[in-house]
Amino acid sequence: MSKEDQAGSSAAGESLYRKEPKIYPRQVTGRFARLRVLTVWVLLGLYYLLPWINVAGKQSVLFDLPARKFYILGLTFWPQDFVYLALLMITAGLTLFFFTALAGRLWCGFACPQTVWTEVFIWIEQWVEGDRAKRIKLDKSPWNSNKILRKSATQFLWVVFAAWTGFTFVGFFSPIRDLGANIMSLSLGPWETFWIIFYSVATYGNAGFLREQVCKYMCPYARFQSAMFDKDTLIISYDTQRGDPRGGRRKNDDPKEKGLGDCINCTLCVQVCPTGIDIRDGLQYECIACAACVDVCDQVMDKMDYPRGLVRYTTEHALMHDEGHVIRPRIMVYGLLLLVIVSGTLWSMTHRVPLRADLIRDRNALYRELPGDLIENVYTLKITNMDDAPHQYDVKVLNNDAVEIDMSRPLLLQAEEVLGVSVRLRIPRSAGQGVQALDIQFQAQDDPSIKIQIKAKALLPMDFGN
């Protein structure tokens, strides 16, 4: 290999493995910035407060894995309710398709957990170390008492916030008040300790250390988002026809006389970008659609007395001055599907009967012949009271009055109790032959609306003499 080739390979290697420069996003104000702050407060408020709020005497959101019960806003879900998890995943997927087709990476810029927690870590850094210029100057300065104090304070607050985040995360799976008491008494279990530390480290690493690297190199959404875009998708774009050629000028200068566009090349749109891209280079997968560049560019346009919207939410058709429609068939289809699935899921969740029953045949004997010309079939009944109040249930066969039901104990179940009961069904031999289909109803004595119906099969002997 020649020296030139070696030099080229070395340069390529350095380019490929170079250290990513730290990004210092500049603070920005504006309508999108206010919306982003509001979103952060709402989402983190829900995350940190929900475990501490009780609904119907239980933690408002608790995924009790050992007991296999999931409490969500007063509703109790069991493993049998797995269908709701499938519906939740379908809803999440359709929501992603809907908002991506409508407004690009709207989720990434405002509601993604990575974005939300990174915002808080940046706020802490700005509060302790100062604005963008001060942070850059602090990082370039030699280590002294001021730098040590500020960097230590930043790291301390990051660690505390990350630890509180990890503690809250585990509080969704273990009663948070008991969890806090166990921490204070130093009696925390090994798995709880592991997950608090793991999630704390993950929060610190992703939101404090990696930051935009997660969005640029680790998140798969950026790679396949283009498959959901079309020329009518709202995206953040720089109006090249209006802005170029770029160049500096005084406020009172006429840009047309200087042969310039409206972009004064102030680079503020780059300075406020949390991923460090230049929106003027066109749509890029690193853009998370936070709209910080829109806010800061509108402020510059106001100062220059130029019309707003040099950088704005727009569509490719609108940039090319072609006719296009943001509300189009695919948006309406996604929206209709979302409405149907969400409405159906909510109706099903709020109208479900808090009772489950399964009747399992005794496989040791097909049937038993009893005195009095009776045939007995033996079953094991697994019944679950999914309500938060105790109930006693009546059982009857709806389609055969000749069937007698004998149970080993009354069906009195406490709140959220699972009970196994031996059940014997006795049927006169004269009731038929072979397999008999039975409809069995379970109904709460104190609440007639709590009732379910299951099907069972009883076996009677065949009379081959006829």
C-alpha cells in the first residue's frame, strides 16, 4: 500500500472514529418552546406523581408482577386480560403512524422519554453552569475552584434526579410507599435494588451523557420514519427560495439590492438545535422536530422586520408551491381506526364483568353411575372474583333443569380472590345419551349485573342395545 493510500485510510479511520463534539444548545423562547416545557411538566408530573396517588384504596398505577395483578386508575387487570395489552400495542403503532404521517417526528420533539429527560438534564446544567457561552467558556477553562464547584454541583443534581427517577420506576412495580420505607430502613430486596440502580444509571447515561447520540445513532425510529412520510407531511423546513443567498446585512439594508435572501446567516438555528444540525441543509434524520429553530428564526425575522416563517412547519408540496392537503385519505383512515380501537377498548374496559370461571373435567373417569339411575360428572372449578369487593355467587344450568349441582363449598369469594372448587354434576340417565352440552351461569347474589355464562360438556352412557 502506498503512503498516499495509507494516509487516506488513516484519515478515513480518524473520520469514522472521531469523538463527537459536545453540543451546547442555546436557550430559546417562543410558542413551540413553551409547548415543549408544558409537555415536559405534564409528562414528568404524571410519571412522578401517579405512584403516590391512591384510587379506590390502591396505588393508582401498580404492576404487581408477583401477584399477577395490574392496577390502573381504579381498574384491576389480570393475566386473562392480556388482550388489552395487544390492543394497547396496536393503538401505539397506529398513533405513531398517524402523527408521523401528519407532522413528522412530532413524538420525538415533544413527548419521547429521551427528549423529555434530556430537557431536564440540560435545564439543570444551564441553571448551575450558565447559558451557552458560559458553559463553553467553563469547559475550555482550566480546572479551578469555580469549575470544580459547578461541575460537581451539576453531577450531584444529575445523580439525585436519576436516582429519584429509578426509584419512581420501581415504584410502578412495587408499592412505592413500602419501597420508600424499605430504603429508609436499609431492608430493600436484591431485585428492587438492582432495578433502581439499573434504571438510575440508564437515565443518567442516556439523558445526561449520551443525549443526542441516542437519537442519532441508537433510536431505530429515525431510520424508518421516511417510510411514513410523503409530500404532504408537515415537517420543519428552511425555505431555500426565500432565504438564499444567505449573508449578513444591516437591518435597514434592502436584501434585494445586495442580491441576498432573507437569511442573515446568524447560525442561531444551529446553536439552538439539540442534535447540532443545520436545518438549512434540508431534511435530515437527526432532526427530532423540536421546532427550536422555528422559534429562534421567527425572533430574528421580527428584529429584521421580515415576515416570519423562513423556517417553519410546512410540506414539500407547499415549498414547491404545489397544491397539497395535510388532511388526506391516509390521515383520515389512521384517525378512524384509532377512534374505533380506542373507543372499543375503553368501552370494553369499563363494561367488563369482574368475574372469571373455568370448568375443567376430571380426566380420571368419564362419568360415574350412582344409585337412583343418576350419572355423575366431576369437574374442578377455577373461579376468580376480579372485583374489589367480596361476592357470593349462585350457579345454575340454563338449558337443562334436570341437572343437579353439588359443590364442595359455597362460592363466597373475597375481593380479588381465586378459588378452586370441586363440582359434581348429576344427571338422570333418562336425560339423554353421549355428550350433553350445558350452559352454566354464575351470578353474584348482591349484584345481578355481575354474571357470566360458560359452556361445559357432560358425558352420559350410550345405550347400544337400542
